[in-house]
Amino acid sequence: MGNPRPVLTPLIVIDEAHLLSPAMLEEIRFLTNFHMDSTSPMALCLVGQPERRNKLRLRAFEAISQRVTLRFHLGGLPEAETRAYIGNAGAEC
């Protein structure tokens, strides 16, 4: 037999997740319900401002927060790096 085909995992990215309504967060919870009993056939990435993280800490969203397997917070750049970034970005214009 030849090489087996790699298993591909679909990735769903929701940007601006901090703007999701409670009803939409509940829909996402329903979407991820299958993950509780089996291997997840997809990966879900919620991207947003710190408000998203704070919202998921509320008791009302405990069920969806329990489904989060990885959390990451990207902090701001130090002042010197921010100045260098703005300088480089401005030079490209």
C-alpha cells in the first residue's frame, strides 16, 4: 500500500469574538458539544480583545469556557519596539 493520506482538521476562526452575543456564544457551545465525548473533528479559534477573555470568565459562560483547551494572550509591544514598528511601517508608505 502507498502512504496513507494525512488527516486534515478543519479550523474555524472567529475574529472579533469579543463582539459575540450571549446567544451566539451558546450556539458555539452547541457546535462544540460533540467534543465532550469524542475526538474533535475540527478546531475552533476565538480571536478578540481582552473583553472576550473577561466575558468567558462569567458564570453564564462556564460551559463554553470549560471547552477551551488552550488560552493565549498576546501582550503589547514595549515602547522601543512600538517606535521601531511605526518607523518601519511609515517608511513603506
